Amino acid sequence: MSRRKKGRSADESNDIDLTPMLDVVFIMLIFFIVTASFVKEIGIDVNIPEDNNNPPPPDAPQNILVRITADNQIWMEDRRVDERAVRSNIERMRAELPKATVIISADPKAHAGTYVLVADAAREAKAPNVVLAPIKQ
């Protein structure tokens, strides 16, 4: 006589029930989807003006030009300026030209951090407008 219980076949007793394992996997999947944080990348919005080959009228207001070279050097009035002195130079030039727009002419190879440093210095100097004008190659 065999020791098996009546009513069960040999195949049924060796099967593994996968339902609890699938339940756990789906619960973990739902947990990770719900708790995942989606990060929105923050960038700088750049509005590049269209090309205009017309010369400005003679009574046009003067602008303050800040040039950033490819090796991240800052130039104002044809002289190199230290990054710590940008704000004071812009404030000095704004005293002479109170309604002047600060134009930052940046080389495409320059670091974005240098542009942000100059733009922040211009805003701290209370410049009414700060414009990015990239150098074309």
C-alpha cells in the first residue's frame, strides 16, 4: 500500500503556488512607482535676437558690453576684469549711463557658470535689462 492520501495525484503535490510571490512583486512595483521622484531639469532660457544689420540711430542709448571669452575671461571696456570686480564696474558705468542695457557677449565655449556670475552681478547692480548675445563663429 502506498502512503499517499486518496484524491491527490503526484503532480499536484509538487506544484509551487506562485500567486503570493506575484502579489509581492506587484506591490513592490507599485511602491517604487509611487515613491519615485521625478526631477524637472532647470535650465537658462535664452532669447537670442534676430540679426539686424541696420546701424543704430545716433540718439540711441548707449549699452554696457561685457564680453566673455572661450577661456572664461571677462572683458569690459577693452580690459580684462576680475570676476569679483564685475559688479562694481557695472555700477560705475550705470552711474554714467543710467538707462543702459547690460549686454553679455559670451563665446559658445565659455562656461555657463561664468555667464550666470556676470548676469547676477548685473542684476545686483540694479541694471534694468540684462541680455545675452552669443558670439557667432
